[in-house]
Amino acid sequence: MLPHAPQVPVARLEVRNLIRRFDNRAVVDDVSLRIMPGQVTCLLGPSGCGKSTTLRMIAGVEMQDSGEIYVDGKLVCDTITRVPPERREIGLMFQDFALFPHLSVSDNVSFGLKGPKEAKRARVEELLSKVDLLRFIDGYPHQLSGGEQQRVALARALAPRPRIMLMDEPFSGLDNRLRDGIRDETLDLLKAEDTAVLLVTHEPDEAMRMADEIALMRDGRIVQQGAPYNVYTRPLDHAAVAFFSDTNVLRARVNGALAMTPFGRFLAPGVPDDTEVEIVFRPQHVRIDFDRNGRGPVPTATDGTPARGLVQRARFMGNESLVEFRMDYDQSMIRVTVPGVFLPKEGKVMWLTVRRDKCFVFPA
């Protein structure tokens, strides 16, 4: 007897090769995703890259030109079959809470529910208790703060027990003081309901905080996908690095799989000789020495060769300080972040080294 092949778990949401064109331009270009129950996947990218259009096609409010959408392994939409939006068991949350001002909190939450009045009331009370708003059950949206309205919108979206929740920048209308707490509460509630979540955002911090998996979009395509740690530490290209943080860039030419720079040699395996490359590194991965006469830390092999720079400006940013240097070797600017307060005077000479293990080498 032949052994059985291992079964691939059925995804709660699967999108295959979605394409959407406007004026002969593909705004969504061959997008594929798989999201398991209880998983949060974030579509991350700049405005206009196709994130919201992808969400609208999955929700059923917009039709794709080609591609397929499956829920729990069952086809809900291709170019022939199309299950109506209200039968897809998909919840929606948007930037504007879209609560009905003339309805009570209870009626807002129960708006999409069917069944006996008593059962609907019980579901409303259950969800409002989970978001700590049961005391407002008979109140109205105008009596609530922005954060409270957001939690009512979440309760309403969860009331019909959707298998999938689509969220289009739902926290961007909240101030920073409220945002983190409400995001965490929302995630806890969605995971408790075993809901698959597809979240759209253009904020890397939000994606890193919330997602189990990030799908980085650019020009209508998913260019990189994986766990937040992997997307951050193994970026596809310079643009992927720059989307998550500020970057510094050195340019060099390759000779014998090595790129020579004022900071020493960098490995460039597999890159042909005389190819120009960009060596990209983040400000937090630059090491500062006061001088080269023993008063500062001794550079290690990992740090490479020190290069001389003059402080141009230094600013305290809250948890860290940002120092900008003009480098002697080519008058370029290098930005460095230092934990805590570090505010050297303009014109101060310092020596910088760069962490080899935190650099990325890409063709220029």
C-alpha cells in the first residue's frame, strides 16, 4: 500500500491569482493569499498599491477580471460563479465606523442578525460585555467617544459570527493614546472567535504589531510575504527595507565578490565583477566611537573599518536620539539612532562603524 500524502489544511480564506484592471492598467495584479482560522494577515503597502481593491473583491462589492476566491475550500467567486456579498460570511470594518446615528447601540450591533428577538439580544449583550460597553446598550452613537464607537463597530461586525473579517485601516481615525489598546482588544476578540483576519494598512508599525503574516504590496502585486520578523530582517530589495524604516545607502562596485567601501569590505556573493551595488543599513545598526585612540569601544570584525564623520545635527526623539553625520570620504549624510539622550554638538568629529550582519547588498 502506498502511504497517504499529507493533507494540506484547508484555508479559511484562499485567493488565487486575482487581477483587476482599470483603464487597461492592472491595479491588482496576480494576487494570491491563504489565511487560516484565527490568523491575522496584513496587506501592507503605500496608498494606491491595490490593497483596498483586493479587499473589495474578496468582500464581493467589486468584481475581479480574473482569479478565484474560496472560503473554507468552497468557491465563492470566479468570473462565472458569484456568491452575493451577504452570503459569504465575511465581516467588514472600515476607517469610518459607519454606525447608524438614529439607532441605539443595541440596534446597531444587532442590525445584521436574524432570528428571535431574545437570541439577538443575548448575542448583543455577549459582545458588548466583551468590549466593555454593556452599560451603553441603550445609548446612541453620539453619546460615545471615538474609541467606544470603534468597539461598537467591531461588535456589530462580529455579531453574525463571520468566518472572515476584512479590516481597511480601521484604527487610523483614533488618536495614538487609544489606538494601541483598542488594537490589542480587537485582536484578542477576533482570535477568541477563531476568525481569519485580513487587515489593510500603510503603517509598518501596525502591521508588525498585529500580523501573524505580512504581505508587502507594491504596484498591485505582492512582492514579499512571510512572518513579520522574516519580512523585516530578510527584505527583498532596498524599497522593502525603506518601507519599514529610514535607511542609509553606500554605493560600491564589486570585485571578486567583494564591495569596497570606506567602512571596509562587504561580501557580495554571486554578483558579477564591476556591478554597482547598494549596501543598505538602518540607522540603529551604526556604531559610534568618540575617537580611534582608545576612549571609545574597539571595533570588532563584525563592525568593520571605522570612517570619520562630523556631526551636522542631533535631535532627541523621545525613546532615542537621531544624529546626522556628514562623512569625510564623500560628503554624504549618514543617520544614526542612539537609545536615550545623546546630543553631541555640531562639528564634533566621531568615527562610525557599520554592523556587517545587519547590512543588505542589492544591485544598484
